[in-house]
Amino acid sequence: MSARPTLAVVGATGAVGTVLLDLLSTREDVWGGIRLVASPRSAGRRLRVRGEELEVLALAEDVFAGVDVAMFDVPDEVARRWAPVAAARGAVVVDNSAAFRMNADVPLVVPEVNAWAARTRPRGIIASPNCSTLSMIVAVGALHAEYGVDQLVVATYQAASGAGQAGIDTLHDQLHKVAGDRSLGTHPGDVRRVIGDDLGPFPAPLALNVVPWAGSLRDAGWSSEEMKIREETRKILGLPALRVTATCVRVPVVTTHSLVVHAVFEREIDVEAAREAFRDAPGVVLADDPGRGEFPTPVDVVGTDPTWVGRVRQSLDDPCAVDFFVCGDNLRKGAALNTAQIAELVAAELSSS
């Protein structure tokens, strides 16, 4: 293919879709035509991409005619129905939903870690991981390449935006209700009484609180978010028996997930060597000088593309283990950016064929 490939963005009007359009306008332009696609209720809207306004088309089979690559950011059930349709029409689908991530014949790709897997797509579909996995896997992958990861124990601190626009709106509404009352949080149930039943997608108040739950219930008390981190990390690293334990916590942050990672490796790892691996890793920024107050936090990381790493420490009890803190914008690298990076890999392959 000598001409630049044609791209379709499915879910262009959503929160992640909006970030995708920004990335298309600011990253290297590798695309020919671009089609914006969304639900029928959003059809007809005009959105600006690459300096021009494009009309949003209603999702239907014919929108994929002549499309080479289709980026999907839609609910799982929509992806299950329409991604195979796009693939059958000849498009390579890059899907950001959970619909196909664990299918054996669909690669799960993080370009900094397993870019080669994007070339293997028997169903014509490539999956992008969950935002929590993406917030840490680039950093973990950098160490795994050198030392061979043997076990991960992870705690996440997930932003409200991970629950969609409803999560963002709920947090802001709750913050408005509790603002200015300095007595709140000093007696059992006082925050609940002020917030009332306005819990949105969360099982407990998020303002002035942390909630040790994200996702839906799975076997033995684990949540779907915790199992995604386990299963997706195994698949991305090609380690089906990797020991992974995760506890997911929702925190009153609008955007940017954080994680504490205890990583055990197959051989001894020196903390300075770990820092050097982070410095050299593509897509990773090391900010690690706690004596000077330098470490990543969500309010500093939000709106940026890299995975930020700090608080790197040698385990006190295991010479084969290190501990570190990670932050990543869950709407950028955690969703839109990884999807765009995968699509760019495919575009380069198509352009050279």
C-alpha cells in the first residue's frame, strides 16, 4: 500500500474518543482520510481533527467501506457486535474495550513492551489493555526485559474517571456538598449523611474517602479490575503462570491512576540498576528524589503521556525485589494513547507493504 491508510475512529464523541482526536491532531500524521463514527444520537455533530471539521457518522456497516484501520472506544457489547463487522470489511481493528482482550486469537498489545504482537492478528482485531494495567506495565516491562519478573503484588489508587463521565460528575457533586464543612470526616457516617444517596457508580462516598473496590464481583471476593490486572499482565508479558496479586482502590482524584508495585525478579536486582532501566525505558519518566520532594503525583501527571515512576526502593527483605510508585493518566496512556500507538504500528506496516 503506497497511499496513507484510511482511519475510522469509532466512539469519537466519548471521553476517550475526545482524547484520541486530540492525539490525531498533535502526533505525527500517518493517516490519509479519517472518519469519525459514533452512535446514531451523535451523528451529524461536527468535530475538529487535524485542523478541519469532520461530520460524525452513525455506526453502520457501510462506514467501514475502504477503511484500513479502525480504532474502537465503545462499550464491550458494542465492540463485540461491530469490531468483527469492521474486520470482515478489511479493516484492522484496534479495540480499547474488554471484549476481546483475553481471546487467545487476539493479541493484547503495549507497543513499548510487545510491539511484535501487533503483527499477529488472525481475527483482524488487536486489543488494548485496561487502564490500570497500562498505568504500570510499561515500567514493569522495562525491568522484566533485564531481570525476568517472577511475582507482582500491586495496590492501585484509581481515579474517578476510570468509571466514566458518571464517575467524574459524581466526585465533583460530592465535593461540592462537603466543601467548607471542616467537621466532616470526624464522626462515623457524617459524610454519608451529607452526600445522601448520590453515590453514582461507586459503592460508598468518594469525597473525603477511599473505596477499596473497583469493578464487579468475581470468585472468592476478587473484583473484575483486580483480575484484569492479573490476567492481562500475564498475557502481555507472555507469562501464563506469573504470580500477580492486586488490590484496587478508588480515590478522590479526577484523572490519573496510581499504583504501588512490589516486583520480585528471577535474580538479584540493584536499586540503582532499576532506576537506570527506568531512565532508559521508552515511555517512562523517572522522578525519584524524595529528599527534595520529587515523586510523581496525579495532579502533576494528568494530561501527560508517559508512565511516571518514583519512590524506587530495594526491598528490605529480598535482594530480588524492588518497590516503586507509578502514575499514569488513565485517559491518555491508559486508553487513547496506547490505542493510537498500536494503530500507528499497523499504519506503518500497511504503508510499507
